[in-house]
Amino acid sequence: MKEIKQALDTITQGMQSQVPVEILNAFGNSIADLQTKSFGTKSEVGMMFSSIEVINENNQKVSIDKLFQGKKTLVSFVRGNWCPFCNIETAHLMSYYPMLQEKGVEVIVVSPMNIEQLREWKRELQMPFSVVQDEDLTLGEALDIKFELQDFVQPHYEMLGIDLKHLNQTEKAELNIPAVYLVDEEGRISFRYMDVNYGNRLELKEVINVL
């Protein structure tokens, strides 16, 4: 099965050749700043996963733990369809989904992007699993993975046509750190992957190995 790192490296190399150096430098400085901060203190392995409400594909608010239905669940936090690394991760999830199901694991993808766009993204990629909106990034905040994009990098996102306030329907340009949680049947976190460098993503064979 094709691994994710090669695809991520291809995207990174493409950005380095196509995106202006001042934008790349701003992105790098943003990541470096985030690396000095602490995240995930409310969602460590062994803790219960949050029961915060999200918006499901029927545009209904529901506690995310109700979506687990007593199953082991892989919860993947992505930024949105505008993020090439998130598209790679989603394709990786789709590739591993049959194997995860064989292990009794369901998958839920979480994004702050509005649910209409998420549903369209799901249709375009033919995702076989659920997508939900983290409205106002309240779930990300409860898990301690939310952050506000730094002032010095926001204009560079906008130069690339990425208006986070519009995409996420928020007052601030906020994102969740790319993170993946494996939640057991009782709603307890049994595995966590988290990296402020959005160019790095979980290799799902790591999850398969612990199931």
C-alpha cells in the first residue's frame, strides 16, 4: 500500500518551486512559532475524548461522542479542501479505510470549514466516511489544538486566496492543528498524533500496528 510521505514530499517540493519565497518564509516562521507553544494538554492518551457538539452532514448539531456509537473511532482533524496536505491525508484515509473497518474502527473527518463545503468536498472525493464541521472551532478548543493564525502570516494566506474567516465563518483566522485521535469503545483516547507542521501527517500503518 502506498505510504503518505512520498505524496507529501511531492506537494512540498511543488510549493517550493511555485510559491514566492517570502510566503514560504512566512509559513516557516509561523510553524516555528507554533513549535514553541504547548498544545493538546486537554486531549492526552488516557483521557476521555470531548463531547462537544459538531455539525453533521444533515446540518444538525450533535455531540461528537454520539457519532462513535460505541465503536473504536479514528477522528482526523484537517483544515479543509483548500489545503493540499489535507487532500493527501484524506486520500490516505480512504486507502486505509477498508483495513480500519476490518479492525472494527470507524472514521470521522473534522474540519472548521462550513458543512456545505464539507459535503461538496466529500462528494468530489467520494469519501466513504463521515465529515463534520467544528463550528467556531469549539471542539478544537476543548481538545487544546486550536490556534489563531499569526498576524504576520495572515496576509500571505489571503494572497493565495485563502480567507479563513470566510471559509470557517469565524471572526478570527483560526485553525486546528492537524491531529488524529483513536478513541476506544468507551470514548477514551488510546492513540494520538499531533504536529504543528501541517506538512507532516500520520502514517496510518502506525495505527494499524496498535489495533
